[in-house]
Amino acid sequence: MSELHFKDLNVWFGEGADRVDAVKHATFDVPSGASFGLVGESGSGKSTILRALVGLVPTWSGKMSVGGKQLGPKRTREFFKEVQMVFQDPYASLHPRHSVDQVLGETLKLHGFRGIDKRIEKLLADVGLGPAFRFRYPHQLSGGQRQRVAIARALAPEPTVLLLDEPTSALDVSVQAEVLNLLADLREEHKLTYLMVSHDLAVVAHMCEATAVMQNGEIVEMLSVEDMRAMRAKNPYTQHLLESASGYNPSAEQSA
């Protein structure tokens, strides 16, 4: 069963002569429990798809559904219990004057949970942060620790889908792998479905079973991770991405 379904999705900004078509006729499915990647250069429309899904971009047409439920113009509280998003910059996505306890506690209360203390402790443990981090503020955390808090906040409503918008690109290289491995473990533990945006093909090859390659708002090719590793691309743009990806070594990835 498809957990996420997109059919002929168009997303635009502005009207008339000022209209910019950011996504054009995007159609793809993400099976329940799968991890699916959207890759492409900056401005290709990949992050816009995530923002349209969660209701941050109201100007769209086509069909989007989650768990078989077709989406309309508004997102309900029930939607956000099912779908959560992890943003690129963990510092910008956390309130600088709210402690980790406040960030997680307010999210849990918003979604009607009880037993807040135990749930906060469990969330911190799930993302590899001990109780000592509970009353710290974002400026007292490293970039990797802030992203772990952001992931814990996304897990708080017990969603079925996580949208990952370049979740490691703002982090030091030394901690990127740690966060990616954490996300892989959480997906298995919580039976999550991932839709991941990245410009890094090595990240997508590590995290996803399949990917859609986007160029100028359009999906130009769909690839399995095996196709990526074997450099089996039919579209010239996709081939160019594979060949020019910095540090991408398909043979090394395959043997890892």
C-alpha cells in the first residue's frame, strides 16, 4: 500500500505574469515503510513538494494523499499526528528561548498526550540524548545535538511519516553519518515512512530504496538505489548528477 501518493502535482508561486511554476506534473508513490528520495540541484522543486504536502504552500493542484486519505486545502491536527517534518537548519527550527524540555513538552501537550515526563525521557533516549540534555537551550547544544532534538520533536506525536528536508546538510561532516544512522534505526524501530530531500546522492543511496530526480520542477527519472550505485541512468541530467557528485563513489557505497 502507498503511504504517500502524488498525482499530477503542480505547485506555483505568484499569479499572472509573475507566476513561477515550481513543480510540474509530479507523480510518484511512496510505499508504507519505505524511504524515498527526491534529488536535484537547488531550485529543482524538491523541497517545494514537502512544503505543499504539509500546507506551507497553498497554491497547488493535482492530488496528494496520506494513508489513502486525499488532502484538501487545509491540514488538520490529525494530519500532523501522522506527518511530521525535520528541517534543514536545526538552530532555526528550534525556539532559542525554549529549553529542550519546553520544546518536547509543548509538542506533546498540543497533541493531547499524558505522562509528559516519561514521554520526554523516552524521546531523548530514542535520539541518543541523556536526561542531562533535558533542560538545556539550543545555544548550549552542538549542531548534531540540536538536530537530534528536532528529530525527537518530530517523533513526539507518534507519526507514521517523516519528511526529511536536507536533514544533515547543515551539520559537520563528522556528525552527518551519526544522524543518518540514527534516522535509519528510528525508521526500523518505529515503522516509519520517509520522504527525503537531498542534493547529496551518497546520502540518498545510503538512506533510500528509490529516488526521483528533479530538474526545473519536473521529475525527469526514477531510479532504484541499485541503479544509482551501478550508474544506470537514462536521462542525461541524471547521468551528469551521478558523474559530478562530489565524493560519490558507487563502488565504495556498494561494498559498504
